[in-house]
Amino acid sequence: MKLILKKDVIKLGKVGDIIEASDGYARNYLLPKGLASEATKANLCELDQKKNAEKKREKQELDEAKNKGEILKSKVFKILVKTGENGRVFGSVTTKEIAEVIKEQTGIDIDKRKIDLVDNIKNIGIYNVSVKLHHDVIASVKVEVNGK
């Protein structure tokens, strides 16, 4: 019997896979537990529509992330911090502060966990910071740290 999986099933497949299972296994286990549905023309058409909608949504998210990346690459984000006598920053510049500055200057909301600092920013200067916008898009952002 041909079935479409509604949930991931160990040793059978993942959601949306079309599988062949014995009639007894399908009727007595997979169908009653809601793990699968019969592969009728209507169900196959619905599955195809869901896959197309998912591809379209994924492409839209990727395009949106690329646009955000271009905006972020084109700007230099300035952060003012308290400094000591020889240009050392009191504490360090955090990813939260960088995310707040990006939101203030561009309106783009970025999760602080998506910002990757190679080293802690403890001195005045210009730093390159990686921002992960999408699993395929990583933007390099310039952050300029100035003393007050």
C-alpha cells in the first residue's frame, strides 16, 4: 500500500515521503496512529502544493536575508563607549549592544545570538563582525568603536 508520511517514522522516512508499506502495517499501525495517510490523487496533489509553498517561502526568506545583508554591508555602525586614558574600553562591547545599534540605524532586528565576535572588543577601532542572517547568508558588518 502506498502511503504519505505525516510524521517522521524511524526506519521508514520523513514527513512528506511517499513510501510502500504492507497492508497490515499500514491499516493496523500507521493509519490509526495518524503517522501516514493513503497516497490518493487528492493527497498527492495536496502534498505537491505544500512542497511548492515551502520552496516559495524558503526562496523568499533567502532573498530577504540577501537584501538585509547588502544593507548591513554598506554601512558602518558606530558605537560610543566609556574609555580609559589609553583608549581601553571599560568592559567590552557585547553582541547585544551591536544588535541594538543595528536596529537603531537600519530598523533591521537581529538576534544577538546570530552575531559572531571573533575576539572581545576591548579597544577603540574598526572591527569586522559576522552576522548570520540565514543558513546560506552571512554578512560581514563593520563596527566602529569610539570613546566618549
